[in-house]
Amino acid sequence: MSEHLTALASLVVGVAVSLGAATGAGAQQVTAIDILLDPDATMVGKAEAVNADLLKDYPKGFSLDASHRPHVTVLQRYVRTADLGKVYAAAGKVLAAEDFTTWKLTAVKYYYLPLGPIGLSGIVIKPIPELLRLQQALIDAVAPYTVKTGTVAAFVTTPEEPDVNQPTMDYIAAFVSDHSGAKYNPHVTTGIGTKAYLDALLAGPFDTFTFSPVSASVYQLANFGTASKLLKALTP
């Protein structure tokens, strides 16, 4: 009888372990990150002005605030949470080799990413060779710590913003293949508007202007690819 009980106990333990693995217990944690350049006051002011107009058109959108920082994305990736320290070190080494705060970047037009009846709006920046070089160096440096995909758990969510849409998750998964090198579209996201409003915005004039990055950071992403939670300031 005792032998049967021992065998049964072993079976129960084995099933429990299997169920734990299947439900994600002990599964590797993943974080959706954005290695970005923080723009100067010139760009921040322009982005905030556009954002204010967008909120009048679409009040359900988001404000540019501490949880939605204006930024220039250089690289978005899913990385192993346990390796974040290594990601910071690798990215910091790359950025230390670039005098990026002296760069003069030019904002050239508006654009938006269609999302059904609305669109995610931004100000497009002309890519320069130095920016493309920085992006590739960061891709190479962070590659050992990346994973292909992530879930909602990889993002910042709040009771007010509990969801992450599939286009956001897909965008990060495909960032290197679809949004780097010759396909890189550097920009500063300005908010959400209706397609009718955004079409009119794109049809109107755009006064080009220049600005410079002032620092670099790693943020955890939230819905719509917003820079929501500062993980590490990579430069003073």
C-alpha cells in the first residue's frame, strides 16, 4: 500500500511541475524596450503643440507627459528581463562612442500610421548617416539579449490603459527587419487623431526646423509604442 502511495505522490508532483511549466511558472520574463534619443526643447515644444490640437480632435488620445515622453526611437526590441543590465551596458558603450548631442537633425513633414478610423501621428526626421550608424551599432550590441516576440506582460499597462494592441506588439517584433537601415523612419510621435483630421494635417504646409538630441535613454514601452517608463538614463 505504501508503495502505491509513494508512486501516486510522485505522479502528482510530476503533474504539478508539468502544469507549472505549461502555465508559465518560471517562464522567462520579457521586456519591450525602446533605446531612444531625448530631443531638445525645440522638438518637445513642437510635438506638444501638435499633441494639444490632436486631443481637441480626438479626446480619447494620449497627452505627451511623463508616461508618454516625446522621443526619437533608434531601436525597439523584446529583450530578456534578466539581461536588462547587460543591455544597458552594451547600449551605453555604443552611445559613448558617438558625439550625438552635436547632431543637427531636421524635421521635414508630418505622417501617420493608420489604425482603422484613427491614426498614430508623428513628425518625421530626415535620417543622417550618423543616426543610421548608431542604429546598426545598437542592433548588433543588443542582439545577444533579444527574443523574437513578447506579450502584453512585456509592456507597461495601467488601470486606465490596460491593453496593448496587436499592431504595437507586431511593430516591435518586426522592428529590425521592417524599420531599420534603409527602412528606418525616424520620427517623434505626437499623438492620435481621426484619419480625416490627419489627412488634412498632411495636406497642409509644414515648416521644417532643426533640433538636437540632448541625451539617450532606455524606456519600457506601452501601447502605441509610447515611451512610458524610464528604465535607464544612458547619458548624464
